[in-house]
Amino acid sequence: MTALNANSKSDTAFLGDARGGGGAAVLTVDLSSHRLDLTNNATYLQELASARTALSTPREITAYFEADDNDAGILINHGNALGTAYTYRVFIKAGAVEVYENGVLLASLDLPNVSPVDRAYALQWSTRMDGSISAQSELTICDVTGGEYAHAFFRHTPASTSAAYAFNVCGYGAGVSAFPIAKVLAVRIGRRFHSSAEFKEDWIAATTPPTIGATLRDPPLPLTADVEQSTEAAFAGPAYLWSGYNTRQSDRRLVSPVANLRIIDAALSAGILDNTFATPRQRYMRAWHDSRYRFAGQTIVYRPISPKTNKVRARVSVRAASVGANPPVDMQFTLYSIAGFPFAGEAKKPKPVYYYTTPVSVNVNTGLVAVEGEWIDLGETRIAVDDWGCSLFVLAMAFDLDSGSADADDTRVILQALTIDPFYEVSDNGYAGGFDLSLP
Amino acid sequence: MAYAKRIIADADTTDPALGPLSGGRLAKSDRVGAVFNQQDLLLGHGRRVVASVGLHLSPRFQVPSTNTTSVSQTYPLKSASRVCYRGTFTLTPGHMLRAQAVWTPAGATQRFAAGSWVSDGGLGMINFTAQFSNGLASETVNRTIVCDVSPNQYNAETSTEGAMFGELYRGFTEIRPNDLNNVATMAAWSDTAVAPFAGVTVELTISYRGGVRPVDVIVYEVPVAYARDVSTSNWAAALYEEGGKPAKAYPSAYPVLALNTAPGHTGLGSTRLVETATRQRDDLGPLLVTWTAWSEAVQGVAATETAALETSSLTWTEMLCTSTAAPWSADAPGWSITCGANARRWDTSDPYQAMRGNDAVVPVRIWVRAAAPGGSTGYLRFHSEAYSAMGDIEVNSGTYAWYSQTGHLRCGLGAEDTATLQMLGMVAGVGMTLSVRNVTVEYLKN
């Protein structure tokens, strides 16, 4: 019995996978739900009159293979025996991949790090409609050993196809212009568009997701309006159940970032901070939870809060260095969410309500010039929402908890980016959470 | 012409139990009513920020606090309108716009007199211009937030420690087409009646007059009301209740099929329910990035347009942080797009097959306002991982214009995951220049 393969999906028209060895004899075995093996012709694999792979748009073509800078030949083809007409063709030409539809070269992309020695590559050519007239294709190639990716994006007319065409792995017709089949390790043809992220999950490395405490929603399956029997006033069920489920899963679709701040290179020199907090002085105020921290006024954002969120998670990107002999000191950061901030010109209000992330202490020593910097995860905090349905967010920071040491005096930092993303997390038994901002 | 309308301001879904609608159970009509009701309330969840500009990590305002008499111009002209933001996006159905600002007291302006620049008085005005288009007509709305002016010498900032925090002002103004109390007008601007029913589009401009000291200026969507001509189709809400009237009486004690094929609106058709659920699933999504090249620290006071971000690189280079190891680096700064996980689609991010619950992608449309002067050709590409990219946007005109491209970007599983979007640019030949002023990244409607 053929074992299940995780890359055999509901849209898969053909899947052959010989990455575990066995060559063409294994590659020819169809691991898709069709279970229709290709014919093994030693130098090429073929299915005559291949209607299942007669796919125009949307479509996915994936190949896993080895190549050096001299290898050449047709890797995948769906066309007639003479090679004069074809739906699609993937051609390896001395270090580059060329993709064709209906006789037209659509894109050419170099194999990353190709050399005289065989390297393992994976490529995906994925196509979808963009509008009602044009197709949009994405060609992604991964150098599996080195981990480098190359991309090409191109727009074209959807291909015409014929169910009478043969599907070839290697060459066309009787294996004409075939790529060395011994170097082909896997091929998949799919009926839907696959993103490059899905390509990476399937063929390169599966992602290990982080621990998620937030309430996540699933994308619901499509349902056509005629799912029920078309008899007016007949008893109905699926339409109501599915629609009710769909509404629940769609209730957070509009939730957007609270803040996405970035500074450009040209402004970096103006943004160098030190522990005098005098650039200029009016910009910094002692923080409320700990006077060793200062609020940084240049990080203030005042943003609306969606009803379906009750927490935010924040990150800040920084560069830091020391202008003295010793490394920079540890720096401390926390993000505040404030409701009832005493804005000027307004009647006096009760004291503000605020929450803040658990302060993080980090040592960053990236340098200040021509560097990428480093991301600092500030963690999460509840959101304090005011009478306008908004919250004022501000970053508080400290240099070595305001030690005033010589090394702290020499430490410099630049804030490059600040991101604040909202989410919903069911509160605990009420001791810490209290009333949720909104129901789950 | 008959209309249906529902007020959705402050609407919030409550997730009614679905068990009574499942197989083998005796479903009652009140369950049906609850499902219809939730579809309407779902539109009330929108608070998308569609434009933002301000201090935004720059410690220094564009408008200084120095002597207003100077040899060269150091303050803006009183009459000049300086564009700091441009954006284009599709409005969420049933939503209008609200402009909101936090500022510190405005500074001075200057005029040129007798051979030097001198004070022309303090002034601060933030102007918003929005052009709404629904496929049949367009309407331009102008609104202004007037800022308080600093009473200090030179209209300077107060310079004592933390003074900014004691001088923070806030204000807002609604940006809406006129006469929305008229249900026909509300219907015209709630949604589009023209295929492909993508929604009302907006082109938005924010500009400053005078010595504005903006801390955070945003425009965001607020839910107002959703109204439709009952003869149209493809609604974004079922409109189960009309304009605050009592909920309709369902015609049967048990859920029945209502094909809604008869002319006119019944609001109770299962067909309409499924169509609306499909539209909400396909068309509602976040606005992930809204960015302007305007930087308070470096923007010149005399310029009336945003100083563009430029590149003349012949290889892909991240445009805001040129030190980024191309094409993408986890350590380098970028925009967060993890909110894309809230709007996943089954065909590219279903948790069982496509991404196996490990990750997610979001379909987006990216808008850039760019130019490539002097016969240049430039390209833009966006990466949220080395393997996840979209593009290429080709810019080949010397006149600033909007360019867009669609694609799928890896966005992680939510706010507790990480997804950093970086923008790369390059030019086609030596001596060419690519200039970018604005970027918007919005969910791509199906």
C-alpha cells in the first residue's frame, strides 16, 4: 500500500517523491489522491492524454532536483508529442530556469549559487488570476543547501491547454531534450495557487510556531448559495449553521496594527539618545511606575482600539553602542497603554488608568552606523481605553536603571522602529484580568 | 426606490450558540434571527488606521524653537500648504473616516522682508482632503484641525524637562460625504453598487499650514451605518433590522429556505445570508501599513511636498534601512504585518493542509506613490521573509503616480508571532533614480 505523503493535498493532480531514494522507479509512483502512476520510460516519465494536469490558472508546479551549471533539458512539460504546442514547460538551461506557456518565454531566473558541482534545488511556479483577464505568476527557487532564494514575478495571459496533451517529467514526447531524470527527486502539479510560504513549508523546512495564547480564528471554507435544495420554504440547516460559524470566524478580520512606526536612514543621526535625555529635554518625562525610567515623547501614538481586542504586543528596533572604552550598559524598556491621559485644554479628569509591559532589560551593542540593529520584544500588555475609544501608547526607557555610571553616560541608542499589534486573549479567572474589553 | 439601513456605530457581535442549528437538533427561528443579527454587527468592528504621520520616533520637530529672525528660511511660510501624507485605499463597507491629532503648541511662520526672514506670526492647521469614489460618482471633502499656538517667545516649545507631556492637545474631525442622513446618500457611500463591488475608494491627502508640531496625526475608519437599495445584491451585511426598527418576525417557527428570488428586500433569505457571509469572508481585512516618507527631523520647511526616499542602487536594497542584508533580515527594522493572520483565506492559509497550522499568509495589494525621474526605471519588491516576497512594481514615469501590485505575504499566526515587512528598491541602469513618497499595504479583496 502506498504510504501517505504530507505533500499530497486535496488539490494535488500528481505527486512523485523520490527524495528518499529509488530514482525514477519511485518518482513515477503517484502519491496524490488519484493514485495514477506515470509510465516509466527510463529516461522520462509520461502520462498520455493527461487531463488532470491540463491546468492553466490557477496552478502550481513544483520540482525538487539537483543541478550543476552545465545541466540542461526540459524538466516538466505538458504538450504534444512533437513539442510544438504545450500548456507549460519548465526548462533548465545551464544554470538558469526558463518557464514557458504556449510557446512564449515568460521568465528566466538564475539558479542561486549554481556551480560545476551538483546542488539541490527546489522550484515552484505558481499561477493565479489577478483580475478577470490576466494571470499573475510567481517563480521561486531555493538553493536547498545554502538556503538562498530567488524570485521572479510576471504577468501574462492565461495559458490555453488541451486534455489531449501528454504530461512529461523530463523532455517532451518520447523524452526529447530531457533533463537527466536521475537528478529529478520530486514533482508536484497542483490545481490551486500555492504561496511561496507554502512552498517553503512543504519542501524546505516546516515552521515551528510560537506558543499562541490569543484567540485565533480559522478561515472558513467556501459555501455556495445553492447548498440547500432549491425549494422555497423547505426546511433549511447548512446555510444557517455555516453562516453563523462564518460570522464568528470573520469577526476579527478588520483588526489592524495599532502602530507601525519606522524612521528613515537620513533621520537616524537626529535620533541618537543618551542618559541626559536632553535631545531635547521637553521630550522626556519621568515614568509613572518607576522614576528611573523616562517616557520618550517621540514614541507617543494615540490610536483607536477595535472592540475585538484587549491586549497589544509590542516590539522596538534599536541600535546601541558606547562612545567610551567599555561596552554599552544594559537598557530597560517598557510600553505603556494609557486611558484618561490629562490632555491640555480639557477639564480635569480622574487619574489615568494605565497598564505597561513587564520591563525588559537588554544589552544591545550593534554599533550606530551602517548596521541593522536589533529587535527587542517588549512583550504584551492589556489595553486601557478612554472615552474616545482610544489609548495613548508611549515607550519608557532607562539606561542601566538610571545608575549614572560612566559607562551609562557613554551609552548611545537610536530607536529605529516601533510596532504595536493588538489581539484578544481570554482573561484568567478574574483576579488579574477583571472584565474583558469584549466577549470572545 | 426602497432602501434598507442599519446603524452600526458601536456594534459588536456576541457569538450566539450554534448548537441548535447543527445536525439532528430541532432548530428554532430565534437561532436564525441571531445569525442574521451577527452578520450586521460584525461590520462594527472596524477601526482601521488608514493614514498616519507625526513625530514617529524623531525627537525633533520640523518646526524649530529658534530666533524667528534669520538669514535663511528656518520656519515655513504662513500661506504655504505642505503635503505630508498621501494615501489610497478601499473603505470598509458602512464606514466613514475620522481624522484625529495629538499635537504640542504650534510654532512660528516666517516671511521674507527687507533682506532677511522674520516672524509672520504663529499658526498651526492640519488639513485633510478626501476624495470618495463609488464607481458612479465622486465627492471631495475638506476638513481642518486647528492647533493651539505656543505663547512662548518665537512660539517656541516649552523647554523644561518633560514639558511636552503637559502641553499635549488632542482633537478630531469627521470626514464624510455630505447629507448622510438621507438614506439614498448613505447607500451611495456605504458600498459600491457597481461590479466588482470592491467598495468605496478614497484618495486622502494630509497637509500642514504654519508651524504645526504634530505628535501623532491619523485618519481611521469608524463604523456609521450600512444602507442598500433593496434591488441590489452582494451586500456586506444582511440588514436584518432596518434603521432601528424592531427585528423582523421570522415567518416560520423553524429555519426554512428562503431563496430571496422575489423582487424587493425581505432580509430573511438564506440565500442572502450565505452571499453576505461569503462577501464578509472575502472582502473584509486589515490595513497593514500606511507610511509616508515625511520625517520631522529632515523635512525642509520650504518644501511643499514630502521629500522622497530615493535609491540609485543597481541591486536590491532596503530603502528605509540601507544596512539591511538583502533581500530580508530578521534583525533589520520593518513594518509588522502579523494582523494579516486575522484575515486568512482558506485557499492559501487553511490550518490543516496549506500551512498545517504552522504559519499563515495574507493576500495584499500594495500601493506606492513613486517616480523615476529623467527617464529612469525603478523597481520595488516587498519581503516578509527571504522566501516570501511580492512584486515587482515597475516605476517608469518622472511624474509621481500610484502604482500597485498584488501578492501573498507570510504574516505569522498573530500578534504573538513575528512578521516583518521590508521594502526593497533598485534601478535598471547607472545614473537612474527611484523616488518613493508613500506606501499603503491593504488586504486584497477576493
